[in-house]
Amino acid sequence: MKVFNQMGRWTHYGQKSVRGWSSLSKEQIKAFVVEHLNCKDDEFEVFNAHNELFRMRF
């Protein structure tokens, strides 16, 4: 969670998901996760749930 909190406020959301608030765009969040967690961009999804509220599923 330390990595996620570098780009906003994030919490666990179920077993394979996180949700949080970030001023970054969906594309910037994906690029951040790929770079910092060594994930491929097809291994997770980013959902823009509402104005600056995002959810990610791995």
C-alpha cells in the first residue's frame, strides 16, 4: 500500500482490488503501477468510479 499511497489515498477493496483518490489521470495511474510494481498493463484494470475516485482490480 505504500506504493499506492505515493499517488493518492488508497485502501484494500476485497482480495484483489484497491480503491482510492488521486489527482492523477487513469493513464497516469496505469503508468505508475507498471513502473513501480513491475506489472504488465494487461495484468490489472483501472476504473474511474467518480471524480478522482478510482478502483483497481488485479
